[in-house]
Amino acid sequence: MPFFNERGVILKIIQSLNQNALLVRDDKENEFIALGKGIGFGKKKGDCIDNKLITTIYSMKSTVQEQKILEQLKDIDETILIMADEISELAKKDLSEELNESFVFH
């Protein structure tokens, strides 16, 4: 089942960054990083995302931010990336508020 973002748009894969992270695009050409355990396994450009695998989505708001995050993702061990995502989810629950999207990448 494809993932629909907040506007009900299907997200398609631009690039598989690793097994747990994908660069995706909606129909308005907005780009996002989708995280989830095994989300990138066996995926290729143009595939739609299964919403059951997505745990977090980060909006790519600027080319500077995009390049920084993409470079960091290449250097981050997949286990650490998943742990950071899980920690941010726990913090959101404990604090009862949203965290800055780039929290995981700082």
C-alpha cells in the first residue's frame, strides 16, 4: 500500500539511501526522507512506499539542508539511524510535542 502524505499524495522513491532510509518525492516535486526499518530493502527508483514501513518523514526544505542530510546519511551506520529515530519518537511521546524535523541529523 503506498504512503500518502498529509495532503493525500503518493510518495515515490527517488533514491534508496540505505535499507532504512529513502529519498522520496510527491506529485508537487517536494522531496522527503522516509525512515523505517527495512524500508529501502529491494527498492528502486520509481517504486511507491508501503506506509506500514514508514516510521518518520523529514521534509527537505532547502538545497543546503538537503545536501547536509544526504551526506550525513551516507556516513551514519544504519543501526544508529534507527536508534536515533526511535529515541526521537520516545521524546515526542514523553514531551507531548513535536521535535524539529532535523533533530535526528544534528
